[in-house]
Amino acid sequence: MDGHSLFNLESVNDLGLRSGVDMRPTLVRILTDLYVQKLRHTADEERHYTELALRLLESVDMPTRAAVASRLARHNAPPLAVLRRLAVDLPEVAAPLRAHPLLQPPVSRELTAAEPIAPTAVETAPEEKGLFAETPEAIDAATADHLNELFLAVDASERRLILLNLHIVAPLPAGRTNVSRDPSISTRLEAVLLARRHEEFVQVLAGSLQIPRKQARRIMREELGEPILVAGKALGMPREVLYRILMFVNPTIGHSVERVHALAALYDELTPQAAEGLVAIWRALPNNEQPRATYRPSMTVEEKSPAARVQSSSQRFIAGSRTSGRRNAS
């Protein structure tokens, strides 16, 4: 496990020591669901997932292991070590994996000259190689909804662990979501939020990330704060802008200085690739809403940055003072 992954094996052990709820079953399901979204993984990605999955599988219940086995059974190239571990589990767990090609014994007989050679799962047609071979499968709406609800259901510690390792199993490579990093978007989001125009904040956030407004509204109202953190990282939001947004987006967050500082620290650790991976999930959520235009040609004083509003107020005050002075002189 290298320094890029803070979800280390000690952290996995700690998840089972907290009073109350053991989050290891949820985490192994989330990591597996994310892992199977990509057709192919690098050697490092596979190694990281294998280490985490094997450690988690040793301490989760049978239904969780069966769920993991069922998901990996539908993937063309899951980690062989994980498959072998699940294949010797209870019959309920091993059953979906019995027919997986990676677990089949090699063919010992020689092929005759008349027999055609069937292509293997690794061998692809020439036109399927190259860039398109690395393109992950699109996330279906049901899977996206499942992953989104799982993420929102866990606490701050589990969310942090997931986000700091999402680059290992993210559905899309960095930059593939085409999220606009126009600085004016961050300024606009901050301005409408400080003006308490919450529905406009939702509209701008949904339009800039290309996600359903329902999800953008959940992001704004979410009381732990990681979703707005992810949105800010994907948009390339300056840290100071994000800090001010965290103070005002939700009273539960803004009233806890400790929580705001923890989120700001997580923002520095979070990679753009991990943020874009979660945005890709949000984009795939069910969406029956009609698109709305989010472009506005100019900004009112209320929509300017805090510094600009202070400067504008100062200018008005000075101008008023000068006018009053001329009247008194007369």
C-alpha cells in the first residue's frame, strides 16, 4: 500500500472497533461496486483493491460476501486472488463464481486443425484496442442511485476513507467528466449563497456539474458537508471560496468551526480524479427534470465577491459623505 492511499489496513481494522455500527460491510460493497464499473484496471489499482477487499472479507458477514461475489461474477477480469478466496467460501457465496472463466481449469487436449480458435476474454479485436479499450462502462441509473445512497448513509470517517481511495476505483479517469473549471462559477455560487438565494444556488450547481437538481439540492442540504466538498474540488473552487461556502451552505456545518476545518483539510487531500468519479455517479442518477439555462450575462452587486461588495459599499459611503459635505457647506 503506497502513500497515495490513506485507507490503510490499520484503518480497516479500526472500523470494527467503534461502538455502535460496524461499517466494514458497507465499505467493501461500495469499493466493489465502484471497482466493477471499470472494464480494466492498472496493476496498482488491482493490487490496492485486492488488499482492501481480502482484509474486509475476513471480517464481514455471509450476505455481504455473497453480494461481493455476485458483483465480481459479472466482471470479465476481477482480481484472481479475491475470486479464489470467495470460491472456497460457503456454497451461498461461491455459487455465482463457479462458472467464471478465470476459475475454469485449462483445456488439456490439443485443438484439431478443423476446430476454430475462440477468442479469449483478454484478446480483443484490433478495432477494440487502444483508447476505447480503457473506456469504462457507463454507470446505469440504478447502480448510481445505489452508490449514492450508500455514500450518504455512512458517517464522516467512512466518507473520508472512501473519498481518499476513490481514485483507485473511480469510474472515470481524471478529466473525462469535462467539468468546467471557470472561476466565475465558484464566484457565482458564493454570491447567490450569501444572498440566500438557495434555489438559484441549486440551479447553478446542477448546471455546472450537469447533475439532477434534486441531487444538487441534497448536496446543499447535506449536514456533514462532503458532497459540497466534492463539488468544489471538481469545479476547481479556490480554497478560500470553499471555506466561505461551508460556513453558509448549511447551519449544521457552519455552526461547527471544527467541522469546517476538518472539511477544509479533507479538501486539500482530495484528488480531482476522486471528485470527478463521484460526479460521474451523480450524473448517472435518475433524472426526469427539464434542463434550465444557468447563464447570466452580468452580475448584480449582491452577486459580486465579498471583497467587491465591500469596495462598492465603501464607494457609496464616500460618495454620500461628499454630497452631504457639499450641502452643509452651502
